[in-house]
Amino acid sequence: MITAARSVSSEEDSARTALKLGPKSIAERFRNLVLDTAPTMPAFDRYTGVLYDPLDALSADDETRRWWSDHVVVQSAMFGPIGAGDAIPAYRLSHDSRLGSLRLASHWPTASSRALTSRSGGLVLDLRSEGYRQLGPVPDALVPRVVSVDGSGRRKALNHWNKTAKGRLVSLLGRSRADITTVDDLRAWAEEHGVVLERTSDGWDLVAESLAAVRT
């Protein structure tokens, strides 16, 4: 994967197409050329954006960061499943990047699923987007749908902003030192902390508003 990413990143034209880079982000291709020597930092410090910002990882205490390191796995397009506390360099690659004959959707699933299955000791709460879930399927995982509830009680699935709710959920799990191994444990924890996680006819709903006040 690193070799393929380095190859497409070596020229501006190929990087623009393969990594979907625009004029303002084209310089990010250089990250893929120095992966072997670039400085590293824990994944929960490295990643940014609406999914990771709610963690406020740099201000978290040591016990919270240790909980995330022990319990949270990130599906990296470049490195596969990594622990949230694993040290990684900066890179540019996403689940839908095109690396010539190497297809992420073919390269990762078997190895990623094996790694995720071997690591889990109980319930797997899968908060990955659909594209990243396809890189490492976990058949028995609990995959919640993030919804918003309006004044009349109607529920609407969130798209981009569902990431904020997921980040707040992981933040609260770590900061509360959650001890969860079963679905019943998760439901009890959610009720205790005011998180609305409900079984539906076709899966699970996580109500975003119930996480709006989570401390980050």
C-alpha cells in the first residue's frame, strides 16, 4: 500500500487524480513520499476534523487516553486497522483513492477483518462510515444509525454531521472509563449517561441530540 501510494504521489498529475487533490491540497502528496522518515504521533492526536475534534485528545487526562488506546481501533486506508494510540506519520489516502492496479477494496478486507476479529474480546461497536466498513467487515458488529429527532418526534438520518455525534460518543466512552462487553452493558451505560441508543426494527438508532452536551 505504501509503495503504491508513493508511486502515484511522485507526480502532480497522477496524485491529483488518484488522491482527489485540488490546487489548495496538492502539496499533501508529499506526505506519502516520506512515510518512512516522517515524525509520528498517536492516531487520536494525528487525525482532525468533525469526527476527531470532539475527542479534544490533547487535553484529555492520561486515563482517558489509555482507555482510547486499549479500546478504540481506527480503520486507516494506508495502514489498515490501527489502535487509536498507535503512532503514525501524516499521509494522504482515503478509502476511495485509486492506486492503479491496487484496489483498497480488494487489498484490505481479509487482513483487516482478521485483525479486528482477533483483537475484539466481546461487543464491537462499529462507528465507521460505509466506505471504511467495507475495508474490514465485522459481521456481528453493532452498527448504529445516527439520527436527529425534530419537535414532532420524527427521526431523520444524519449524513456529514453524524461524525460529530460519533466523536462525542467515543469521547464520553473514554472519559467515563466505560466497561462494556455486551449489548446489555452498552444499553445500561447509555441509559446511565443520558445517551439515547435504541433498538429498531432494522437496527439501532443513536440520537445525536442526546450527545449534544457531552464535555470535550
